[in-house]
Amino acid sequence: MKTRREFIKTAALGAAALTAGNATRLIASTGPVRKPLVVSTWSFGMPANVAAWKKLVEGERALDAIETGVRVCEGDPEVRTVGYGGYPDRDGYVTLDSCIMDETGNAGSVAFLQHIKHPVSVARKVMEETPHVMLVGEGALRFALDQGFEKENLLTPKAKASWKQWLKDGGNYEPIRPDQADHDTISMLAIDQTGDLSGCCTTSGLSYKMHGRVGDSPIIGAALFVDNEIGGACATGVGEAVIKTVGSFLVVELMRQGLSPQEACKAAVERIVNRYPEYRKVQVGFLAINKRGEAGAFAIGKGFQYAVHDETGNVLVDAEYLLG
Ligand code: GLY
């Protein structure tokens, strides 16, 4: 990580220093801004990016693009950690968490929501149709039904069979680092053609969690934070570690201080493992973009991938990581 003195030296060579009140923001000012742009977590981000990209090139808001994008993942029964087809909690209930944030700083979220296939769209309705930021459980369901969402059974036969097998195997809960086949939240960030940012997260949470457990994905500042002046950050992995460090807010604030998205994600991962050594064995990944369209990511462990779609195409990138 650059020291503040080193950063200012760099800034003097190719960046502008902007003063906002007593704080000094340093934003690199060289090179063209990369927009539109959409990034998302894991390999299931690839088809989600394609859907979001279509909206972006049509000139739609980043907010519409990200909602459209993650709905692809929420509706896919083969994705076992998001929406329909997601693994249930230890009592057999599929409970969903999601949040969304737009370019004005508006936010909405739902937690512990059951029976609704697209929690991200309910989170958006909370943001746009209520004076609140977050609705949970029965209240969130009632609101979704009032808004016209359909009540559905989200526990697919495959997910149910996996849960039954887990019970048969002893029903032990251990949030170990997931492998490629069993990853986690889809989190997505985008910049639209006007340069505005939005982001969202959606997940069925950790498999076989306690009934009532809520992770980081519906918590603004933890799994997601967007500041349209600076950039956006989002998270995937064991939510407890992300909540305790307010991870995505931390990443955005580090970018505000002049770190690149990559450097900021790395610093947030280091914060987790240094402050909470017990999380060294779990996975957390951060993904961030800044206002200029630079992207970066970093994870505790090997295996985190993220998808980046810009005008040159859609690519899956292996994130750098701290521990083997
Ligand atoms: N990151 C998802 C969760 O912890 O539930």
C-alpha cells in the first residue's frame, strides 16, 4: 500500500487533488473513463453480466442493468447459493437476503425473505416505494405480495436432496472456504453511459445456516456500498466477517483516500484476517470499481473469480488472494 506521502507524489505527477470540506480526495484524472462497465462475483456473473450489459448499451440506468443482471442468477435453479434452487437453512427453509443502491445514495434491502424468487426486485421496491431501507421476514414477504410478487416454493428437489443428505451426514455446520462448485453471493456493480454507478447483492446465504440467520448481503455498507463520487464495492463469502468490518464501506472509503480498487480490496481483506484470525480459514472476496471504471478484487483464499464486461467483451478473472 502506498503511504500518504507517496500517494501525493504520484498524484502530483498525474492526478488531481480535490478538496471537499476538510477532507482531501485524490482522484486519478488521466486516461479515458471506462464506461459502460459491469462487474460481478463468481462465474455465474458471466451470464448475469451479459443481461446487464444489454441494458447498459441500450442507454439504461446502471440501476436497471444490475437488477436485470442478477435476476438471471436468482432465477437459475442450478445456482445453489442464490434465489430459486438455493440451499436451505438447517431446518429446510430457503431464506433470501438482498440489497440495492443507486447513484443518489438511495438504498433498499430485504432479509430473511421466503417464497419470492427475485429478492433484488423487492429490495428495489423497498427503496423506491417505502420510506424505509430494510424489511425483514414476514413483513418483507407481506410487502412483496402487496407489490404483486408471486409466492413460490423455492426449494427445488435437488436442493432438498442435498439438505437431506447433509442431515444424514450429521448436520454439522462449518462455513469452510467454498470450492468453485459451491460459491456464494452474486454481487454486481455497474457504471452506465452517463457515468452513474449502482450496485446490488443477492443470496440464499450460507448453506444450512441457523434458521433466522441473516448475512452481510442485505446490509448496506457490509456487502455493498456505492458512492457515486468515488466508486462502489461489494462482497462475497462468509458474511459475519464482512459485517464485523463493514467491508464494502471500508473499501469505498479507502478508494476515497486514493487507493485503487485493487489496493482497497486487499486492505479490507487484510483488515479481516488481522483483526479476526479465526476467519483465516473462510473465504471473503471484495470486488470494487472506481468512478473512472477501474476494477479490482481481492480474496482471503484462492478460488474467488469475478466477471468483467466492458466494450472489449466479458471475461472471468481469477482474483488475487492473501492466503493459500
Ligand atoms: N455472503 C453471504 C452470506 O454470508 O450470507
